[in-house]
Amino acid sequence: MDKTHTSNTWSLHSLIPENHPRKESLIIREKIVDGLLDGYVAPQGLIAHGRGECFDYLIGEKTQEFAIKAIKAGVASLLLAKNPVISVNGNMAALVPNEIVKLAELTNAKIEVNLFYRTIERERKIAEILKKAGAKEVLGVDEDASATIPELFSERRRVSPRGIYIADVVLLGLEDGDRTEALVKMGKKVIAIDLNPISRTSQKASITIVDNVIRAFPKMVEIAKELRNKSKEELEQIVKNYNNKEILAESLRFISNYLLQLSRDL
Ligand code: ATP
Ligand code: MG
């Protein structure tokens, strides 16, 4: 793609009016488009983003209580883990690079590039973005992605033998259902950030944060600062009291009630 040409044509930052009622949402879209033009967001990432926006409307574009509970259990799990890993794809690198690095520091997690549409060029660009944001080490780039997840085919199964392959807890966002299921089958605890509570990833994950990564990551950083001072027993209690089925049910009930309320307000 000819970047100079396309970025002039498609990058609309300067055209978003200050008082546009959906300015925030438009700016976020532009970040994803910039990531595509820079060659590290996959075209399919744009489609996924649109799907996410749709579900964000249904939860009022806010971090709701069911997400807060999942975030607390997720952060506690990362802090308790032996080998926690944050899995990063193009959309996440475009939206929350600084927060990924901060959360990894606070929870002692490794950062791994893990792409559904894997190319060396995209891997390297994402690693570069994360390093610019302060990451000391980024796994899953070039030959480092030499281990394979059983049951998956092609480039989709490649992971780092020092990262996701040996991880006991994996945090991921905008992940495909098949890959989430394969990681859970390997015995890993999977924390998923996914706006769609009925996606297969949301249904298969151990802890599902039904929220936008844009809001969930800064919130996880904030909660990690609080929880890292707690005792192991207190963290274990948070994890023990968490029930993902209940949280998913709570998110679906929220959406139903929210739509009902909107219909009454017409
Ligand atoms: P699945 O494979 O889990 O059945 P899918 O094929 O619809 O679901 P994928 O493309 O595999 O979805 O993964 C993308 C998921 O990420 C979607 O469920 C989408 O709603 C969600 N998503 C998109 N943008 C965001 C975002 N900014 N924050 C959180 N979730 C998002
Ligand atoms: Mg999918």
C-alpha cells in the first residue's frame, strides 16, 4: 500500500470537528486506520473493530459493574501467576500500547506479539511500537515464535516457547474463539477482553471482561496498583469468589434491560 498516498486519502484526523458528538469514537477509528496504513493492523482488524463498536453501544459505552468484577479477578490472577503473559495483536497495539507496557510492569507479565494473520513485517512493527512505549522485551517475533499450540493449523498456532507456550495465565483482547479454546485446553487460565459477550472467545475464556480495551486496559492498570499491595490470600479470595458464567449472564441481563429502557424512553 502506498502510504503517502493512502494516508492523505484515508486519514481523517484533521477533519473531525471539535464539537462532533462522537469525536472520541471517530478518533479511535482513525487510530485503527492509521495502524492499517502503517502495515501492522490487518484489514480484518477493521471489521473486528466495527463489530466491537456495535456491542459497545449495547453496554452504554461505559465500563459496567460486570466488567469491573472481571477486571479485579483478572488482575488478581495475573498477580498470582507464575508465568503471566499479555498477548498483543495489531488492534491492541494501535489502541493501548502504553497501558499494555504499564500493566506488564505492574504484574510482572511478559509481552508477546500473537497475530491471527501473522507476517514477520507486522510482528516486527508491533514489537517496535511496544518498545517505543517502554517495553524492555517483546516475545513472539521472528524465530522466537517457534512453539506450536496443539489443535491449531498454519501460522495461527505459532507462539513463543518462553511466553504463551509455558504461560499459566494469558491476557488477550479481540481474540479468535478457536485460539482461545485451544489455550484453555492446554490448561491455561485465559483472561479475555471482548465487547461481545456471546462470541466464542467470551464463552470459552476463564475470565471475560466485557468492555472496550480502550477503557479496560487503563482500569486494569489502576486496579493493579491497588491489588499489588494485597496479600496472596486476599488475591486468592478474589479469584475464588469469581464466577465467569454469572458475569456473562450479568452482562446479557444488562444489555436486555438497557434496550428495554431505551425502548420505553422513546
Ligand atoms: P469468536 O471467534 O470469538 O467467535 P468473532 O469471530 O466475531 O468471535 P474475532 O474477530 O475472532 O471475533 O475477535 C474479535 C472480537 O473482539 C469480537 O468479538 C469483537 O466484538 C471484539 N472487539 C472488537 N473491538 C474491540 C475493542 N476495542 N475492545 C474489546 N473488544 C473488541
Ligand atoms: Mg473468530
